[in-house]
Amino acid sequence: MFDEKTLQIRAISAHSGSVPGKGVQREVEVCKLMDTTTCIGCKACEVACVEWNDMPFRQTVFDNTYQTMPETEWNFWQLIKFHEVQRQDDGGLAPFQKNQHDGNLMWIFRKDQCMHCSDPGCLRACPADGAIVQYENGIVDFQQENCIGCQLCVSGCPFNIPKFNQTTKKVYKCTLCSDRVGQGLEPACIKSCPTGCLQFGTKQEMKEIAEKRALQLREQSGFKNAGVWDPSSIDGTHVIYVLHDATQPELYGGLPKEPRIPMVYTVWKYLLKPLSLFGVFMGALGIFFHYVSYGPKPTLPEPPRAKETKEDERGNR
Amino acid sequence: MTNGWIDIKNTDMMLVMGGNPAENHPCGFKWPVEAKRHRNAKLIVVDPRFTRTASNADLFLQIRAGSDIAFLGGVVNYTLQNNRIAKDYLVHFTNAAFIVKEGFKLPEDGLFSGFDSKTQTYDKATWNYEQGGNLTPKGAAIAAALGGAAAAGQASANGTGAQQKASETVASAFEHQKTAAKSGQPVAPSSNPPQQPGGHEALGGGHQAAGPVGAKATGAPKVPPLLPPNTAYDLSLQHPRCVYQLLKKQYSRYTPEMVERITGIPKDQFLKAADLYTSIRKDGDMKKAGTIIYAVGWTQHTFGTQIIKTAAVLQLLLGNVGRAGGGVNALRGHSNIQGATDMGGVFDVHPGYLKIPAPTDTNLSIYLKRTTPTPSKPNEWDSFNYWSNTPKFMVSLLKAYYGDAAQKESDFAYHYLPKIDRRYSWVELFDRMYNGEVKGLFAFGMNAVMIGPNSRKNIDALKKADWLVVGEIYPDETSEFWKSPGISPEEMKNIKTTVYRLACGGFAEKDGSMTNSARWLQWKNIALPPPGDARLDQDIVAQIFLRIRDLYRKEGGKFPDPILNLTWAYPDAQHPSLAEIAKEINGKALADATDPKTGQTIKAGQQLPGFAWLKEDGTTSCGNWLYSGSWTEAGAQMQRRGTEDPSGLGVYPNWAWSWPANRRVMYNRASCDLNGKPWDSDRAQVWWNESGKKWVGNDVPDFKPDSPPSDHMGPFIMNPEGVGRIFGPLAAFADGPFPEHYEPFESPIKNPLHPQQSTNPVAKWFKGPLDKYGTPEQGFDVVCTTYRLTEHYHYWTKNNPMEVQLVPEPFVEVPAELADQMGIHGGEKVKVTSARSHYIAKAMVTRRIKPMMIDGKKTYQIGIPIHWGYRGIAEDEGKTALTPANLLSPTTMDPNAYTPEFKGFLVKLEKA
């Protein structure tokens, strides 16, 4: 079992100055490996995540699929995406054409979740000091008490992962069980996985296991494009995948081949961030003067969001 | 399972069929994945749907539900045609060389010899072995058969003298005609076979007997034939009536073209699968092992037992039974269904698979004579015939039931046991209730309305009952049968059944053991006490029993003795602990006893170390011989948690306790060649230790420990033949000694093998007003199958918001092509109608079920998960049509195991 018991911070969102204590301790990078070729879509990871994090249940609707819901939600951080593709004679995968029913069917499962990027777009985008931290071990964690609910992290994420909770006005996502990892335990989803398609350890170990498995798939199972997804475009991630066809990660529920943080948060970061802060400040000033001039707005009911009201009911059953 | 879950990691080849382990046994599916990861094992999945198991397969074939025998028979044919057999194993460890009686006829026209069309049963007199010893042609042929064995022995002997000698010993054993068997029981003289009364024949089935369906044991009992003691055999396998030649002939009809016509699997794909699976025996190699894994996708047919039999035949041909990574492995669908069966949870057996007495078994000795088999084998061979110990098991069971009332003088209170003259299988029980014969029902740990076929009939049957007791953790469909959809408030008032709904403890709220698919008894502790007024099942049963006993004590009654004298020695009679019961099941000595061989002594009152200590003189008591050894003086073996695995084969001998005798792979003597040397030295399970003169190994040898290979004792010690049965003689099966493909009771086609006899001639069906059956001509032209999902557990988890979140409501899986044709889109409601009723749910339009060409006819299959009814979260929120899926399924069943045909019945599909 993985037994690194420290959580040393590497980066802090919108923090001026250096990270306190940075570099005083050597810490290995952790990594979650998901071998999509041995996943059976059992959803034990989904359940373990909801239970460990004590999240209220969502109401879901039938959507012509075994997939639990269309995308991850603020209270549902691990989601297995179910996709049908065809296996071609040359060992690669291909999408089905619309209304195409024949073909050598494959049913592939990929657990979608926060990738814990080495270069996290969310963290780059976040304007709130300390709302997002990146630990030396690679975990990117949201600190909701510092979150201002601006949702810039949502637009900064290349994977559509951070989700906003209308009630608490904060953003949530997978923590890679930083609470468990900080105590030398593996994340809850890893512990629950029955086939061992989910593994956890140092990045180096996981890369080795993943490459070995990809080689086995190429040599023994005829998946000539089998490989490991660990995109260099964001300096790698701390969730990596073994794919039957690593040349087409998009087939696995839209996994980008070369994920990019939106330009606005990279190239223009240092220009735009002060500008937006200035904007926020001016806005607040405007609101202040508006309040002074016109008085408080009459209270209106919150915009209804049927789903989430129901959720709370469900959670209290 | 002959093997166990963990053992699957040792395999080289897996055939998963009639099961969906990735979805329904996800934790166990770890082991197929391990085998793929670490041994490059191949996984072949054959299923009507592309399942989550198929997603991990190296090869997936879509099969028409209910055509499994045709597929497997085709693989048997392929194996024989391409010489992929395990020759030595086949000749010496199976009955391939045995000669079958003259007059036995293969079912080319759909019927075996002996069919009586009036009673719809078989006279099985010709389903037997010929008597008469060695018919192997003189000279070369014996040498050929034995030469192969000897050569194999030598090849693996590395030229050592000891091994050479062992081979010679084996060879010489056949040359010397041994006059008596060494099997603990003398062989009856062949001229005077013991007579057996016929009572059980009338009962119609079970594992050993079969007879008129539903017939009563009236009139003179017919004396059934017996297996001959000195069977005729031909080691050259050339005799036209030897099992091998009959097998060849039987499956020569199962050509790849015929397989395609029946199953819908294109010939090239079938050949690919047959070649891949049998490739483990390419060029006579015996090192590799293949496993067959199945579940209720095989059992739930009117020929379910025979599908499993076909798998057994294939595994025997390939020499896969008894070996690490081999076997025929049933995956049980509930955590303790294995335990339920072991403990007599079936109407026709007592615990330990001791047969239920028939009315003609008027005393213990008649019963024991009928149920205790005598060896039937070539005289030169030996047979352990372990069931010869039946008297010890039965007397010890009677001692456990009735204690001091069971004395030698009182025939061990045998007369207390009920003798049943009719069957009480699930479907028949409800049929009897529907017909007003059965007046009350205790339903504990099961949802009677939901689990049986033709739910409407079950609901109507309950309306006619006087009373119903339901012990459950949720309000369920059974306890609320009287308000099932379709019952008007007027009618409701007229339902007179008194329903007692008792809140029970859930599985985490009681301790006790569960027996898993791998036959392990594993103890669990209480996680938390039952909430509120809920009570433990055993307390409820105990308290009902004690009150009934009081009534008998006070009021007498027709026959109070069995109730008054039942052993009830629990310190707190109202609350017997499951640990006490587990100890009682293990059994104890009632008098001091000494093992003459080892000198080991046990004192009266002590727990028995194992079933070898059981006696037929009344000095031992044991609630289930198979479980003897699970709770000994050394402690609760079933509570052990040792994680050592010295052999690396996943034996884990100190984890829990596995029946029988803590052995993990059954028939493991067959993992060795004739000389007692493992076929594969890397996976050495047991072996013969020449210097110690005994069988030893990493697992507990499933064999007579001191029987040297030269004695040629068969590895299949539970069969009177000592060998594996490719041919199932006499009453082993109600529907034939070889499996034959029959169409499901409701089928889209006539059986291409014999259209005039399309379905199983002895399958059981009913003629009541609600027992309707559909045909394609009536418009029922879509094949429907039912199944479970990973996300739900039967009819419980629809009450759990976590699981409801994962799959919120019922659906019907519809092939995309059919949906296109009918203009159905995913999420739109469809109506599925069978001859019995209809079912409405949303359509899940999918590519995972493709249209098939069945006998030249384009055929569609649909699938329905079974989890929803009229009580639960989705039901209470009005998201479902409140109809159980089993409203659709027919009341037909397998003639051996009485399992209903939940898979592959006919429906029509419409937009709702």
C-alpha cells in the first residue's frame, strides 16, 4: 500500500509571494492508474466516492444508457462513462456512424473525474487566495472555505470537472481523497475496485505498470494502438489511463488527446488577472453606490432548480 | 463450483456462458482478470447480449437464448473431430471406455430409447452399462491404450527408475484380474443384483431418480434396474457401443452449419471459438487447463441441467476437471444459496444431499438400501464409491434431529421423517396452492410473488391461501400481494388470506456463516442489531416452533412424536445462537471413539474432527456430513482468517473452511496422470508420495489417501463408477444420458435437429387456466430473456436511494435495428406482451443485442432486468408500471432440477 503520509503544498491559487514551506521536504508524486481494459463498469468506485465523502444522493433520470448521469456533478465526483465503439481488423478502435448497427462492437468504460493535472487550469484561473491548492504529491484540492464561487476554475478546466453548487455557492470536485492519502491510505475508489483496474501509488510505479499492461495488450490481445494517456500538454496528470487505443482517447467519452488550459489563463494570466480583479473591485464599488442610491432589492425566491431540491429530499430519506 | 473463485487465476482459458460474472459477481470477476493479466489467459464470452463481461472478452459470440446445448455440442464435436481430447484422462478417468447396453438408442428423432408418450417419461432400462468385463480387442489395442499412459509416465519421469517402475505397476494392474473391489463394500455378485424398491421412481426425479411427472406412488412399485457391478469396457475405445463411440455419433449431428442454424452464431465465429477453447489440448499437450463458468443463464431452461452436463462432457474430454484452473464452475447468485442447497433447502433432499424418503421406504434399512449405491466399474479397477457411507451420514443426521429418541431399537426414529409422494418444487408448490391444496406459506428471505414465473398465477395462488407469513426487511410485493396492480378495491375486500408481516434482521444484523460459490463456510459477525421491533429469523422460527410444541404437548395430535422429540438443546430455547447451531451441524461424538489407524481418540461429547468419524451405530450425531469438520474441538474452522498461501495456487488452506474436508478443488486426484504425477508440475495440487505410500499435496487430496496409482481407483469418488460420467446412466437424468438440444418451450423455430420433437419431451408444464403458452404464429415472435444488473440486488435495493441513483427505473433492452424498424427511440415506453401478461417500461435502444438469423429466419431478442415491482422508491414515485417482469415468464421447468424457464421465452413488442 501507498504510505506517503504528508501533504506538502506546492502551489496555492492567487497567492502572492512564495508557498510557505515549499521544498523543505521531499515528497513523491502520487498517481491513480485506471486500466480501462479491465474495468467492468460496476460503479463500485462511484458508490465508494459518494459514501466516503458523505454526499447527498442525486435524483437521476433514465437516459438510454447504463451510465449513471451525463457528467460529474458537485456531489458526484467519479463517473464511469459507457461508450460503444467498434474494433477494427487492424486492432484499432473506431466510432460508430449514426444508425450503424453492425461492426465488431466494443463496450468501453472510463472513469471520468478530476485528473489532478501537473499544470492545473483551475488553479491558474482561480482568483481567490487559497481556494485551490496543489500539493507536492500532485493532488489538486479545492478549499471551499476560501472559494468565492466565481466559477473561473470551471472555465479553466480542460475536462469540465469542477461543478458549482447553487445552494452553497461553492465549487466542488474530486479531492483524490487527500484526507485518506494524507493518512497513508489509498483513495476510496481504489479500495472499492473489484478487478484492480484502479491502482494507486507513485507516479513512477503507475507509469511502469501502465506501460507494461499496454505492451501486453499490444502483444497478446492485438490492440496495436494500446498505450498510456498522460498528456504532456499539461505536464502530465496524476490520473493516468491505459487505453485500448491511445491514439483516439476522444472515443472514451471525450477524453482530450492534448488537453489545453484556455489561452486566457495561460498567456494572458498575468495581464488579465489584475484586470479582472480590478473589474470585480469596480463592480463592487458600483453595487455599493447603487445600494446607497436605490436601497435594497426586494427578496425574490431563488431560481428553481428542480433537480437539486429533490436531491435533498432523497438525501434525507 | 468444482474449483473456487480464486482458482480461476490459475487458468489458461475461460469460457463464460450462461453467466455474467462481471455484472452479477463483480468481486469474483477479479480472478478472470488476474488470469488475463498474469497468464495471458483468454476469455470467451457467449451470451444473448453483449454484457459487461463481454467487454473484457477476447472473443464474444452472441447466441440465441436457449440454444446453449447446440453450441456446446458443436464444440464437443469439434474436439472429437480435431483430436483435441485428453486421451489418457478420457480412457482412465471417465466412462468413455464403458460399453452401453444393447437397445440404447440415440435421439436422432428427438427421443432416446424407452420413451412412453402416454406418461411423457422414459423407461431407462437401456440407459445402462453392459456387464461383462474387458472387451478390449486382444493384443495391440490394450497396448495402444496403456502404451500411451506408460509413455506419458515415462516422458515425465526424467528417466528415473522409480517412475519407470510406477508405470509398469500401472500396466501390470490391468493384466491381473482382480476379483474384488477395494471399495469398503463388497461388490454384489453379478448374478444376483440387490433389489431396489421403486418408491423414489414415482417421485420423479431429483439427482438420481426420475419417473412419471407428478405421478403418485400408488400400486406396486416398479423395480428400477441397477448399474452392473462388472461393467464391460473397451480401452481401445473402438467398440461401437462404447460411450466414446456413442458420443461421437451423438454429436456428429452438431456440425458448424447446424450450430449456426440453431444458435445464430455464424459458422466462422463458432469455429474460431471452438478452436480457441480447445487449443489448450493442441498436439496432446496436457499442461494447460481451461475453465467453464456459468450461472442461472444455464439453469433457467427446460433443459438447464443438460446444458451443464454438456459442459461437464466437454471438460472431461479435455481433461479439465479436478485441475487447478479447470472445472465446471457454477456461480451462485446469492451470498448463501450454496449453503441453502447444502442444508436441504430443496424439497427432495435432507442436509448433505441425502435423499428424501419415499412412501415405499417403509423402514430405515429399505431406505438405505435404495439410496446407498454399490460400485459399478471394470473389475480390474477400483472405486471408492463414497456414497457407500450413506448409512453413517443418515443415522448421524437422525441422531442430530431426534437425539435420544433415535435409538437402534426405534430404527433411529426413521419413521418420524416425512415420506413424500409428490414434488414440492417452487413452481409445483404454487400450482398446488393455486389448486387449493396448499393452505399456508412461510416466506422468509425471499419475495415469492417476484421470484417465480407467471407472477399473476402466484398472486392468485396467494389469494386462495388461508394464511401467509412474510419475514422481510422491507414491505415487499409478497406481503402486499393483495394490492398488486389489477386488483380492484372490491376484489381486495374479498381476499381472505391472513397476512402476517414480520420485520426481520438483515444480513448485517445477524451473525452466522454463509457458504459461497467456492463451497467456503465463512463466518460473519453482527455489524449492528436489528432496528426497532425487528427480530432475528432464528428467534422467530424458534419461538414459533416452541409454541407449536406446547400445543402438541397440551392437545396431543395425530403424530406428536417428531415434534416433541426434536432435539432442542439450546441453553436459551427462545433464542438459539447460530454458533450453537453451527456446532450441532458439525456433529459430535456420543461415545468415546478411536481411529484404529492413527490411534487418535475423541471423547463422548466432543466435536467431531470430520465426517470420516461418522458411525452408523448411533454413536455420532451430525447435522450435515458435508459440513463436518467446520467447527471442531480446535475451534470454529469457518471463522479462520489465515492468509498464508504457501503454494501460490490460491489455496489459502487456513482461510475459512471449505467443504468437503477443507479441500479447495474437488476431484483433484484427476490433476495427476495415472502414476500420480501432476499433469503440470507448475500447478501441483496433489500427488502420490511413493515413499510415504500416500497422497499428499498443497490441497487436501480428494481421494482414498492410501490408494496407490497401481490400484487404478477412479478420481471421481462420488460416482459408483469412480470415473467421470460422459454417459449419465439410468436415473441420473430424467431426459437422457447424453444432452440433446431441445428448443425452449416457447421458441421462434421448430428444432432443426428433429422438428417433430422440438422441445424436451419430459419438460414439465401445466394446464391450469393461467398456464398459457405462446407461439410465433400467435404473433409472439421476439425472444425475451431476463437478468439482473450490477447496480441492483434482486428486489431489495430498489428501496435504497444509493442504488436507485445508479439505475433509477426499469427498462427493456431493444436491439437498435428493431427499434429503428418500429420507430422506437430510447426512453420511449414499450409494451412487452407474452401469452400470460404484459410489461411496460422505457426502451433502452442498444447495439449490444443484434438481430440474428435463426434457421434462416431473422430473429430479434430483447432483455428485461427483473428488479422492479410494485413496492420501492421508483414504484412509490410513480415511475414504473408497477408490474413485475415475471408476469411474462412461463410456468415450465427443467425435469431434473425443476428450475423455471426464465430465459428465452416468446413475447411481442409494441410501442406503449
